[in-house]
Amino acid sequence: MKKLLLTLICFTTLFTAKGQNQNSMAFDGIDDYISVSGASSYVIGAPGMSITCWVYPTNTAPAYPNFDGFAGFRNDVDADFYMVQVGPTAVEGRFRNDQGTAFTITSNILTANTWQHLALTYSDGWIRMYKNGVLRDSVVATGGISNPAVDFKIGTVTFTNADFLMTGKMDETSFWSRRLTDIELKCIPNNGIDTSISGLELYYKFNQGTAGGNNTSIASLIDSKAHQDGTFNGLALTGNTSNFVAGATTATITTGYLCPGGSYTYNGNVLTVAGSYVDTLQNSQGCDSLVQLNLVQLLVDTAVTQNGFTLTANHVSPTYKWLDCNNGYAVIPGAVSQSFTPTVPGSYAVVISQSGCSDTSNCHVMATVGLNSINAIQGLVVYPTYTNDLVKLEFNQTRNNVNIIVMDISGKVVYSTSEDHISNTKISLNEMADGMYFIRVTADNESGVYRIVKK
């Protein structure tokens, strides 16, 4: 699970867009585990120690010897510090000092088939167990570790000659040579781990390879602290088990859409490139918390298909508005469906809106429309149908707000006028070429279309 931590300078957040792998490791419960040789040496003489990890347990009925080891080291003699699932909800955490004395916590805190953050700490005379940053159990403990040769393991805990091999997933596993404080353990599940923090010895993010892909070329598990990489044991490194898979997500994830040719403002930053952006903010607990924006480039298909007398937008969208290109791109009332059948020859476009983005198609000429789609205004007579010059328009009463547009067969406007308070008027076609014309008349919010032939 890779996190991009961002520096805050003078209250300005610096953003970086980056495609991110947020992987974990899936263990098959048969022979899969990761080992780090002699890792107990990191805590010799240390004032304390801690283990943290994200776990996704899938064994709903563990019973000896089918326990599920999460992480830690164990030799059952003089160096134990580990966490293992010993029941459907039970986690055992144990510290055994160099005198052979063991101190054990068993806490019913696990939830199967769910990502959860666990931590085990020792110092100040106590071992403590945490889930999702909250202290859940503690017991008195004393002593230290002096054996430098015990391996740290992930995905198993060794008991004598047996391994408690895990079935499930692990992510973001760390090992420390000091006790993490309660405040730190509230913050780590929200924001991961800064590798510069004191006492961090090993830190495995599992952000390698391709989730579920062929990762057989990967030689070892990278330690982000650069102390010791982990050695793979039994891992096939291909497929959906025994391999890198999708990991735990600690960031609060939101999705935004980048409109064609536009920008997206996020926390005061103007973004122009699609990608994954991660910001570090302070939450109510005083911890830095990750907020991730997945910015998606929204591509709107503005193509329009004509079928007979109907225009159809290719893009499936929740919102459409059809426009009259010959009337100043005016919105056509009621034309809000994916398909539009004009009642008047002309030129039309559609505005397609989705997820806050809008784009407009090209104008499409409808040279003819269906005969039954030509409407008439009640009380208006337009004549003659065939003429070599004048066309007369006569209303049965005085009308206001009269707009007249003449279009040729291609939908091109060849004449337009506006008049007010008239009962009749004339249009001259004398200078127009012979052919069919359509006269669109709007009067007092009524409209009609009339077909005229100049010969």
C-alpha cells in the first residue's frame, strides 16, 4: 500500500499526481511466508519494541495446529515477540524475555474478512495490544532480548518445529526498537509511517509488482527503511493467492471528474491532469490523515447519429439539451432526451452533461422533416404555396412579437425579420433561387412552419 506523503509549507499543499500500486500480500496457509534473518538483533538492549501491521484474516475457525501467524519472532526459549490468531476472534500477543519468562495477551478483537490495523508494544513494564489505534488489552511484563539470531517472519509464527501459516492478507508491516506511543498508534492507521521516525527498524509496504499479476521476477520484499529486505518462502508470486494483491486503503477516497479542456480545484489547488492525488490533513485527533482524490478524465462523445427524421446523441448521459443553431443556439423547450425529432428543417446541436462536465456537439442539418411535423399557428394563413415572388401572411387578429425566418432546403437561414402589432405582412422571394423553402413563424409564444415552393 503505497502512500504519497505531501509536505505542507506555509499552509500550501504541494500536490503530485502519480499512478499508485496499493498492494498487499495474500498468503495461502500452506507454505507462504516472508522471513528476515536475525532481526531480533535490532532490539538487543532497546528500551522497548513494537510491531504494527494491517491484517485481513480469512480463517474463521482456527484451532491448533491451524493457527494463523501474523508477524514477529519466536524461538520459545529466550526471544519471543509476535502476534498470532488463535481463535475466530482471538489474537495472542506474546513477549518472552531472555530469562525465558513469557508474558501473554489474548484479546478477542479480530474481525474475519475485514482489513484491520493491529499493534503490539512492549516497554514501561507492560505489553500492550491495539486495534485500529485503540488500546484493547495489556499485561505486566519485564526483561529484554539478548539473542541476536531469531528471524522476524510475516505470514507465519513458528512454534517449535511447526509453522502457524496464515490464510489471508497482510499489509504495511513494521518492526520498531522502541514502544510506539498511544498518540503515534492513533495516527499510523490513518497516515502510514514516516521512515525518518526514530526507532523504526523494518518497514514493508508490499507495494511491488502488479496485483494478481505475474510477479515471479521480484526477488524479495523491499524494506522501506533499507535495513533488510524480506525473503520469500513458498510464494508463487502469480495469481490471486500466494502473491501481491490489492491492499488495505487508509486514505479517505473521493472521485472527481476533469472536464475536457478544463481544470479541477481541490483543496485550493488547480489540477489539469487526471491521476491520483493524496493530501495530508490533520484530523480531529490531531493526527495527519490521508485524503486521496482519484481525478478521472471525463470524455464526452459528442457524435450524433441521424436516423430518418430523428437525431440521437451517441453518449449515454443523464442530461441533454438540444439547441437551435439557426436561432443563436437557443435551447429548444422540452428537448431534453437522448433523441430529438425536429418539427422544423434547420440545424441542431446537443449539449451533453455528466458529472459536472458539459460538451456540445457539432450542428447537424435537417434538410427535411416529416410531413406531419409541420405545425400551423391557429388563425394564420400563409399563401400562395407556389410563387415566383411574394408570400403573404395573414392573421385573424393583431399579433405581437412576430418573428419570421425563411430557411432553404439545407436548413440555412436566408431571411429573417421581427415585427410587432401586425395582422398581416409580406415576404419577397424574388432574389432567392427556385426551390423549396420553409417559413417558421413565431407569434405570441406560438410557432408554426409552412412549406413554400418558389418557381
